[in-house]
Amino acid sequence: MFQNKTVFITGGASGMGLLSGKCFAAEGANVVLMDINQEALDAAVAECGGNTIGIQTDVTKYEQLVAAKDKAIETFGSIDIVLPCAGGAEGRLAEDYTEFKDRDIAIFDFGIDLNLKGAVYAAQVCLNQMAKQMSGVIIFLGSITGVEGGGSGAVAYSCAKSGLITGATKSLAQYGAKYNVRVNCVSPGPVLTREAMAKMETLIGRAADPQEIVDLILYLASDKAAFITGTNFLIDGGRNIMPKRKYEKK
Ligand SMILES: NC(=O)c1ccc[n+]([C@@H]2O[C@H](COP(=O)([O-])OP(=O)(O)OC[C@H]3O[C@@H](n4cnc5c(N)ncnc54)[C@H](O)[C@@H]3O)[C@@H](O)[C@H]2O)c1
């Protein structure tokens, strides 16, 4: 389905980024995997096979994304699909479990840099090429946390994902339309890229298999979704319509 298409995936060494890479490669796409973790990236490139390259990239560093975009175009000649997957809750990634009021503000900045700026950077660096091609698809990874909040540990993560779901997706869809660039957002509930996600409740009564999310990504990236742009897709097992949970008072 994706012969001669090039997919630009950040956070591609693990989880849904890696699984997307594998699925796109299996459908004939050229795959550019980027990740901060070189060792995991090498393994991921081997796992994807086909026409896959790996470029060590920290998405919080704009110039590294520019260099990765240049390398992708030099290698494959186009960028057709952008999938910024690098992300995660700042408290978990920084292993900082202090309350938000006591937390070093640098951790908030880190969460925004990774989850909001990193994703928008990845899209922005590819837009010139997509405009030249007069075609392209950008699919952001939002989260149910961008809709319902993330509590003390994920304030930046929640702010960033809300920003992707609404501001980035809608603005870039409005802007990209004149270049035939579609922009959408996929916002999962709990996904079993980590065991711990099984604890998060859903109406369906389980967390998602990563393939369930990647199937939606593949659909949105394909020409079957040619009429879909500017939209967020909550894929959360009905979590957003569950009776509200109570937070404990001190
Ligand atoms: N897993 C879930 O339950 C879930 C739910 C909702 C949304 N999401 C979102 O989906 C996306 C993928 O989640 P996942 O669980 O598959 O991811 P994951 O944690 O398995 O993988 C994330 C990858 O990003 C890489 N990374 C971290 N910092 C980076 C940086 N600065 N630059 C480049 N790469 C970096 C990591 O090395 C890792 O390989 C994330 O944006 C996440 O927020 C996940």
C-alpha cells in the first residue's frame, strides 16, 4: 500500500513507533527511524528490514531534526508521511515523583520540549519538502491524557498532548491544505507498550494492543483517508465516557 512512500518516524526504536515502522516497511515503504537511543535504534532498523535507515536524533534539538530530514531526502528522495512518536510523561521519564508544586521547573520544560516542541519540530522540518511534492500526511500522537488531564506527574505531558490534539493538528491542517498536506492526530488510551498500562481503566475493560493503534495510523496515512484532515481520533476503549474518578483530598 505504501510503495515509493517515505515515512519519517521519531521515537522509532520502541513501542508504536517501531511497530509502525515494521508495518510500513512490510507495505513497501521507505522507513526513516529516529530515536535518541542508538543501540535500540540499530536493533529496530534490523527488525524493520526492507528499505529502513536509522538516524540517531534527539527531537528536542531542532538542528538534529533538520539534519535527519536532509538525510531522509538524500536517501529516498521524498518525505510522504511524518509520524512523531517520541514522547512520554515527564515524571516517569525523569524518574521524579515529587509533587508538581515542589518539582524543579526544568522537568516541566523537558516535558514540553519532548512532547510538544519535538513533535511540531518534526512536522515543520518536513513541510518544505511536502509543499514541493504537493502532498503529505502528518499524524501526531496525542493521548487521552491530553483530554482528561494527567495529574501531578504529567502536567507538561497533558499540556503538550492537548496542544497537539487541538492547536497543532488544526492549525497545520488549515495551513497544509493548500499543499495537499493532511494533518490528523491519534490519541490512545492505555496501550500495552508497557506492562504498567494494563492498570489504567477503560470501558472495554482492557488496554489496547499496540497493533490496534497502528492499524488506525496506517489507515490515516493511506489514500483511503484522503478526505480526513484536522481531526483527533480518540482510541481509548471508551475511557473518555467512563464515570469520573475522584482524586483524594489531603
Ligand atoms: N503507551 C501508551 O499507553 C500511550 C498512550 C497514549 C499516548 N501514547 C503516546 O504514543 C507515543 C508512543 O508511545 P509508546 O508507548 O509506543 O512509546 P515508547 O515509550 O515505547 O517509545 C518512545 C521512544 O521515544 C524515544 N525517545 C525518548 N526521548 C526521545 C528524544 N528526545 N528524541 C528522540 N527519541 C526519544 C525512546 O528512546 C523510545 O524509543 C508517545 O508519544 C506517547 O506519549 C502512548
